[in-house]
Amino acid sequence: MKHREALALVTFGLLAVSISEAGNVLVCRDIKDCNTCADSYIHILGFKEDCRWCLETNTCGGPISCPMGKPVIQKDPFKCPTPYKPTAGKRYTDALGRSLFAISTAVRDRNVSDCLRSVRPDITFSRTYEVECDGSGNLCKGIIAKSEEAKALYVAYKGSTAGKQVFAEMLHGLTAQLGAWEKFESQDAGVINYFHTAFYRLFIDSGMEDDLMDLMKKHKNYRIWLTGHSLGGSLASMTALHLVKKKAVDKNRVRLITFGEPRTGNIAYAKEIEENVPFRYRVIKRGDPVPNMPAPLNPAVLTAAQYNRQAMHYRYLVHYDNNMAKGDGFNVCSVADDLGCRNTALSNLADHTSYFQIDQDDFIRNHCPRHELI
């Protein structure tokens, strides 16, 4: 054998057995693309070892081929880069992000319409929905709004409330990390139990869905924008998937932009979002720790069944590695779950509460000054 991996195996008295099964290869190093590499494996003394695609070097190798601590793709081609090719009307811009964040922030106001009038005077209609979304009395809140000028309907959700609500979400996230997901919109796709309960109580049971359906029938050519921060981002992504899977709206009319969204569901959920919601962006500020939760386990130590129960983000991440001031740039990540696109070891809770350099509660107290955000 000419290849160093094969020579290394022989040196240690091990043989890589080549058989005709799909995905089984003699050596990993010959593979030149991520998709094939992530779907391939070798056999060592009867043990199956996944090939690994080293993201930084764009090379395929065996178990110890990628530098420790560097991003690695294995077991699933879904994680491989999908080039970001924005076209007119489908790209993310800072102005668009600020405009949607203004709407999601307005949900926090007791008088949503007053805040919306300040930040988005083109919005001429809004309706508010608020329910208890768990057994501890924590509230979840959302709005439906309409802009005839933009020919758009908006569904926006309030983020988590500090304290008991965040703690409850974290507990449910831990159980999800062990594979306890609530099925959502397909046999395999699952979401965190807390988000599942909140979605059905707020969007389905409160009448919010029925009201949105009525508006969509009256405005058949309007785009449907879905947005939210933190918990609100998870509810927004679930709403987008629900509407498309229900065939309530053509997927090309749906626009999903979330802020600081945690890992809402498992790998099948991420795949469902990508298949059914073409326009989708998750905006993350620098070291925001919330999008890191719940953390998936190392795929190297998981069986295929265990791997498929892990939490995962869908593309596309929009990462601001800065303060998100006006004029600051951002990067759009082409890899699922943000591998190598942001340093998840950095963690600063202040980044979660200061998107676009505003404190949302202070912003509301100051009557939503438009110039601070847009």
C-alpha cells in the first residue's frame, strides 16, 4: 500500500479490510471531498472507524488525523459546507436584522402597538397573545402584525424571562441532550419539551394560528416573516416549519430570522428546517452562550442511533464577532451547527442581552427610540 495510513496500520499489525459495502473504504486519505468522507468508514480488526473530514485543511483521514480541538465532520454529510450564495431579496443584511429585531423587541412592551409605531411606523395592525407556557406560571408572548407598505405579515415572539423560565429551559435541555425529544412535524424530528409545550399553548391553543390563517387568506401575496430572540427564536423556527409542513403557505414566501436561538431540536429537526425553509438565518452575537445549549456530545463516542438524537443547529449562522454597532460587519457560516465559524468556548451572557447594542428592557422603558436601533 502506498498510503501512510495503510502503512501505519501495517506497522501496528492491523489490517484495514476492504469490502463492498457502501461507505466502507480501504483508507480515508484518498477521499477528496467532505460529503464522501463523512459518509465513509474503515474496518480495523473488525471495529468500524469513521473517516473524518478536517474542516481547516480540507482533508480526509482516520481517527487521529485531525488536529485536536479543530472542527471535524464525521458520520453525516449534512454537516459539510453548503456554499452561501445570496441573491437579491434572499440575502441577510444588517438593516434587515435591525428591522426584525425591532419587532421582536417590541413584543416585550406592555403596549406593543406604541413601540411598533415608534420603530416601524409602516406596521398598521398588530394583535398580542400571551399565555402561561409551563407549570410554573411563566408567560410566553407573541404578536401578529401587518405592513401594507412592505406587503408583509409578521409573527414575532418574546424571549425568555430571566430566572425560573431560563432554569426550566435548561433542565429540559439537559434531558434533550440525552435523547429525550418531543416529536415535531415528522416521525424523526424532535424539539425540546419546553419549546414544544410553549409552542402549542401559544401558537395553536391561543387562537394565534387561526388569526394568522385568516390574514394569510386575505393577503395571499404577502411574505410571512417569523422572528424572535432566545426562546422566541426557537418558537419562530418551529412556527416556520409548522406552517410549511401543514401546507398553509408556500415555503418561498416564508422568511425566518432569529436572534440568539438555542439548539431548538435534534439533527432531524435541523434537516427539516433546511429542506422546508429556504430563507433562514440565525443571528448570533460574539460570545452569546445561549446558542451553545444544549451542547451535543462528541460524535466519535456515539453510535449512529445516539448521534441522530443529538442537538444541532440549522444553517445559516450570521455571526457578528463584534459589538454589533452600526456599520459592524458579520460572517455567514456555510457549515451546519457552526463548526469552526465561531468560538463556542467564548461565553459572555452580556452578549445575549445586548444585540445591536441595546438593552431590550431599557429600550422599552425609553419608549422604543427608533434612532437607537434602526
